Amino acid sequence: MDEIKERIKTIHRDFIIADAHMDLLFDVEKRRKKGQKKVIETEHLPEFVQGGVNIVVSSIYIEDEFLPEMALRKALDQISAFFCELDESADKIMLLKSRSDIDKALKEKKIGIMLSFEGVEPLLNDINLLRIFYELGVRGVGLTWSRRNYAADGCSFGRKKDKENGLSPFGEQVVKEAQRLGMIVDVSHLNEAGFWDVMKIAEKPVIASHSNCRAINDIMRNLTDDQISALAKSGGVIGVNAASVLVAESNADVKVLADHVDHLKEIAGVDHICLGFDFCDRIFRSNLVDNEKKSNDVIKGHKYMWQLTEELVKRGYSDDELRLIYGENFLRVLKNLLQN
């Protein structure tokens, strides 16, 4: 047991660890509006450090109440709040826009943060705005959250079959322009019809930043084996999600989360798995009063990531495999798609 503990400690100290999805700016912007400063440094950095996290992808997520008219403003508010955080904590965090930024963040031991849409509602139906967000540093394009926008239909969180509408003409524009610019196309939350439309027109790797396996938990929000195979064939990655509703219908825990990792390894291969935990419990407690008692995460934040590590170690995963899953697979995709 001591040997396992020491191995886990080494993994979280020495491996590059990346989380491909977190609602970080959602939390930052709300806290800053209440007058708090250095939100990332004080609220999140300690847990990143405890988990050994080096890179985090922060979503730009817009709540329903701001749609459609306020979506653009809320997205810009979140990015502006993040720029303030960069000014206040420049010695600890940095924005990732390029391959060289990734190398710099790792060398200087800063937390590298990449920005990504979780739904392109801020664009409304104006493709020209995508370039503006690119210039502001956004490098990921999650086409939908689990609702309809001008680009596509999102998927549900239940078993009921989703609408069969695929990408709109605008959605096709977004995919093509995103890949032309060097942005990462993300299909988490996209319905199946839209997913397959993306795979038909994508010329570069596509990711599902925070999705699990439908073979283990049969809900539309999770991916079928065919979808998993297609993402792997594109050269992309799938990030395992710690949200209990995605992990299992009941009795969701870290063991079932590890089952999803096992299944992804079987279907896609170890080279196409990453982490996309989507930790929400602390953010819910901080910002959503009606969710104060809700328990969403099967792992209670980055400082408890060792629980998944322990389970995977017990299942026989080698250090080489864990090194890929925990960070190197995702970095390979980023460095393939981002500019120098």
C-alpha cells in the first residue's frame, strides 16, 4: 500500500496533468462582480497545486437567462474578468494561445489556462465574431451546450432520443473557420446528428472535452462506441467527466468513472483518452443558491484526483499509460492544432 501511495504522489508531482474542461470563468466573473480579487489564485490555485494540475481549459458558458441578447456581453465580461486575473496573478497563471505558450507555462511552472466556448451563443449568427474571439485568446470551440443555438442542437442529459437536426449552414461555417484559424473543435454537448456532420467536414482532429461512454451509462449526453471510434480516428481525444449524471444512473463513484476509462481504452486506445472533469460542486455552492446542497462530482475537486489515480493504478495502468491520459494526449492535440 505504501508503494502505491508513493507512486500516486510521484504521478501528481512529476507528470504533466491537464483538465480539458472547467467552468472557471463562470466562477471568476461572478466572484469579481461581488468585489473579490485574485479569484483563481485564492480559490482555485491551491487545489490545482494539490492535484498537480498544469493546464486547465476554461469554458465560456452563458446561462439561459442572458440568451440571446446578452450572450455576447456576458462572454466579453468573462474574458475581461480573466484579463484582470492575469494582471493580478501574472507570476502564477498565464493564458495559452500557442504552442510556445504551453512550453513557457510548463517551464515557468505557471498554471496555463486555455479559453473555450461552451456553446457559440456569443456569436449569435455572425461568423465574423469568431475571429474577434480568436484575437482575444479563445482557442476552443464547443459548438453547443445542451440546448439549441444558431449552429446546432445540443444533446439531452436523459435517454430520450434527441432531435435529428444536424449542423446548420452557420454551424458548418463555424467548424470550417475554427479549424482554419487553428482553434480546437469540441463536440461535447452536441447531438448525434450534429456530431456526424462535424466529422464529415472536419479536416483536423476533433475532441470531446468532457464526455463519457454511453455503453456504461446510456444517456444521450454520453458517446456511443461509434462516436468514440470516429474521434480517435480523427486524431482527437475524449475527456472523462466526473459529473455523477454522466458517470452512472445511480451509485456513481470513482470506480464507475474508472470503468469509463477502461471502456475508452478498449474502444479508442489509450492514446485518445484525456481528463475533462467538469468539476462543479464548489462553483454551484459559490454561485447558485438553489444548488447549495447538490452533489454533482464523484471526485470532489482537483485535490482529490488521486482517488482516480489510485483506482487506475490498482487496475494495472502503467506509468506510461497514465502519463498519456493525464496530460500528454491532450497536449499532443493542442500542439497539433494551435499556431506556433
